[in-house]
Amino acid sequence: MPRKPRTLSSTGIYHIILRSVNQHIIFEEESDYQKFLFVLSDCKEKYDIDIYAYCLMDNHIHLLVYIPDDKLPSFFQSLGSRFVRWYNNKYLRSGHLFQERFHSSVIENDKAFLSALIYIHNNPVKANMCNYMSEYRWSSINAYYGAKNPLVNVSFAYQIAGSKSSLLHFFAKEATSSESSLFAEDHPESNHFLTDEKALSIFKSITGLHSTSDVTYLPKVQRNNYVRALKGKGLTIKQIARIMDISGTTVKRITKIVH
């Protein structure tokens, strides 16, 4: 079945989500976050776009951007291919990292813009990665509180809200209530005890592996032993599946085997 044409924004503003293939963990180390932001900055200058917000989560990325329609495909092709080439070289892997088609929602009015701004920055809170938006390092939220961040255009949001203080008041008021069923799958297990960051730390501690990509080279028996050990440490089925790059059904089968 052919794809439906992408809906284009009359304002040129989009809420973009880049999701990894099979919910693979994208950012394992600080240098991974830093490299993505470096590539994002370089592509921003090359294509002359505006970035209003970003949030780098474990297995997906949110961007709120202004970009002309004719630059939309080439911008994301360049961003994705450059980062994935670096990532695959670093972790000795091959193939796709991101899903082939990125998700885009058009932003047609001020209300939609402010809602997306809140939703993106509140993502780590919804995922139980922090208590407050400003605690999360890998989003653009602190640029709106005055931190220097040349990647982000904050003046546009101040203008829409009326002033900087009005926008910050809006943040404080709406952060706890902002929600969107459209992106509910981004963190479906947000109530579990272990965050993905903690789960990754446990994985490295148990296996001694540098990266989740190294799982590919494990003998099956050893891999299965690690799967059972991770389950014993409180990781969920979906977390183990993402980290070990196997299906949830396989994780369930392995953890049910009695020795």
C-alpha cells in the first residue's frame, strides 16, 4: 500500500519525532548526545532552519522546528545519515538506526505551538526520568530560563506568550497537566520503577559490555543467561527486549525456562 502524502504546515512549523528501529536505545553515553546535537547544529546552519525545542530521549527524539517544505526531506536525510554513520562506526554495527519515516505533526496556531513546546520538554518527567523539566540535561528547556544555547530560538515563544515571564508562568501551570494521546507510545511504561537509564547501567554492570550493540556477538547461551539476570534485577520485558535487541516473546520464553 502506498504511503499517504505528508501533511504540510501552512506556517512551516512541525513537531517531529525520530524513533529508533525496534525501540533500540540510541544514546548510551554522554558523547552520543553531544554528537547528535553537534550534527543537528551543523544541519541547522546548512539548511537555515529555526529550532524552537528539542528533547533527546533514550530511543526517540523530539524536535519543534521551522523548516520550508522543500527542505524537509533533505534536512532529515542529512541529519539521520550523518549521525547513523558515526554511530554505526563507533559501535561496530550496521544498518538502520531510525525508523525510515519520521513522524511529523503540523503546528498551525499559537495554541498548538505552546502545547508542543510543553509536551516536548515535559517528556522526561512523564517517563519518570526526572521530577522537573529543568533537571533534564538533554533538552532545550533551560534555554528558556536563560541558559546560553545557540541551537534554540527562544524569542519566538516569548513573543507568542507575550513575554518571557508569561511563558515561564505558562510552563509552571501547564507542565503537570499537559498530555497527548497521540504520543502515548513514547513512554508506555512510565510507571515502572527502573528508568531506561538505570536499566542500561544495570545491563553494563551485569554483562561487562561497553554497548548494547555488543550483544550481537554473544553466544546464545550467554545472551540468555544475561536476559534472565536482567529480569532478576527488575527490568521489564520491554526494557530487556530493547537492550538485547530481541523480541518480547523471546524474552518471555527465555525467562520461563527453569534450570
